[in-house]
Amino acid sequence: MNNSVKIELAARYIREGKLVAFPTETVYGLGANALDSMAVARIFELKERPFFDPLIIHIACLEQLEKLVLHPPETVYRLAEKFWPGPLTMVLPKSPLVPEIVTAGLPTVGIRMPGNAIALELIKKSDCPIAAPSANKFGRISPTTAAHVKKQLPNVDYILDGGRTTVGIESTIIRLTEYGFQILRNGIITQENIESITPYDYRTEIEELSAPGMMKSHYSPRKKLLIADRKIADIDKTRAGLMSFSGQLEHGYLKVARLSESMDLKDYAVNMFEAMHAFEDDPEVEVIIAEPVSETGIGKAIMDRLRKAEYSWRQI
Ligand code: AMP
Ligand code: MG
């Protein structure tokens, strides 16, 4: 089957209320018709995701945004022009058309236009916006290939294979306030990037509840993962896999995944989940060690993912 036949088939599944895993530029999504509550409920079921954790709706054109959002301010259009299609999610007041289950009962909805030709074609052919969280079991490592999806969600109705994703970590999530914007989740589009359009709001406090689902533990491999920033001297390196960035920590490790040849943070983001999956699947690796990076620009998004992956293992 060629790509357009596959997309056609996947779109039919979406229209029929089934679940389709599809590539975006960030990670693979587990999609359903965003306007069909029953189909969306199956996403939560298959992922074992708690219902209080809202989903992001993926659109292919601004007309869809206008149906899903109440009175989008002008800033939305300027942000869309600069960053869409791309890995930026905007949280905006929702219209009555958006089912409660999608937004976990919140009055707002997260929306983005993915920068991936297959995803955009799928949304267009499905003729509806697509609600999609990452296509993995809740709390586990995000999928950046179709094989990762298959590993965690073997019972999904259809997997649209579009090769490896090009960004590798989830979208930046922002909300707009009267003074500008705030970041609810860091991603490859940084605060500095967005400040070129609208100011960062340092004034309004971010309430805890404004980004439900941002748990301390997330993206977690089934094997122990530790960040090499505190003392890890008691770790037996001969049983450990290293996610390496600078090349300076590699001595003595059983396995090394070099995430970048040129110390480019974008490569770290693209390759980190893939490396976690590979070590998780490797029977010789008992512990995964991740090299930290400085927390500026894209480094914020990377460290955020690593801390969440490490969180539950730190407690043991
Ligand atoms: P993902 O896990 O990549 O599907 O992203 C979903 C995350 O987006 C949720 O866990 C929330 O943190 C955030 N999100 C989605 N919709 C909203 C919303 N209406 N308000 C605030 N955060 C949201
Ligand atoms: Mg996710």
C-alpha cells in the first residue's frame, strides 16, 4: 500500500470512531475524532490514562480552530503564522462543540497544527479535528517510531507508519494571559522564540491546576533511570547504558548511545526517547544513566523530560 492509500484507510477508521496511531513531528499520537466522545473515551481506555488529564486537539487549518475556540485573540493568529504547522500547543477558551471528555471538564482546550505532512493529510481526509495524546501507555516512554507504538499498544486499530519523528519530544504548551503568555510545558520552541511575538507574562501566577497531567513522574522507562548530575558512583557501569551528549562520561559503560555528534541539543531531543526505548529493550542493560545538559533554551525541555523519567526511580 502506498502512503496515500494508507492515509485514506486511516481516515476511514477515524471517521468510524476507531483509534489510529499516526506520526507527528514531535512523537507518535494516538488519534480519534475529537468531536466523538465515545471514540475519545477509547483513547483513555487503551492508554490507561486518567480522565483528569486533558488531550490536545490536532487541526489542519485555522477554520477548524475557529470552530473549537471561542473568540481567538489576534495574538493567536500571529503565533499560528510564525509557529504552525509546528510543535506549539495553545490553550484557549473552548467552544461548546468540544466534548468535555477531551478537556477533562476544563473550560479551555489545547490546540495545535502538527508539522508533519502525513498528520495534516490524515486530519484533512478524516474531515474532523483529531484528539491525540502520545501513543504510549500512560506514564511510559513516548514513541518516536511505529515500532515503539506497537510495543506498548499492540491492540490499536491502525498504525500509520511515517518513519522516525523529527523533533522527538512533545510540543511546547502555552496559555495566553492579559499580559502575554506563560509556558505550561517546555518543548523545542523556547520562551525566547515565543517572545518574538508576545511578551512572557511574569506577573500572573500559574495555578497548579492550569496544566493538569503534568505529573512529577512521566516518560518513565521500566528500568531504573538516573541523571548523572548527583552522585552515581555506586552504579555498576558495566551493567549500565549511558545516554551520552558530550562524550566525556563514556568510559566504562556497558553500552553508550551517543545522542549527538556535534553537541547539538536538538539532537538530544530527537534521540532521547529512542535511546530510552533501546536500553529498556536491551536485556544486558540494567540501569540507564542520562547525561544532564544546562537548563537553557531547549535544555529546559530535555531536563524536564529526564527529571520526570527519573522521578519514581529516585524514590526507591
Ligand atoms: P500530551 O500528554 O502530549 O497529550 O499532552 C497533554 C497535556 O497537555 C496535558 O497533560 C496537559 O498538561 C496539557 N493540556 C491539554 N489541554 C489542556 C488544557 N485545556 N489546559 C491546560 N493544559 C492542557
Ligand atoms: Mg504523553
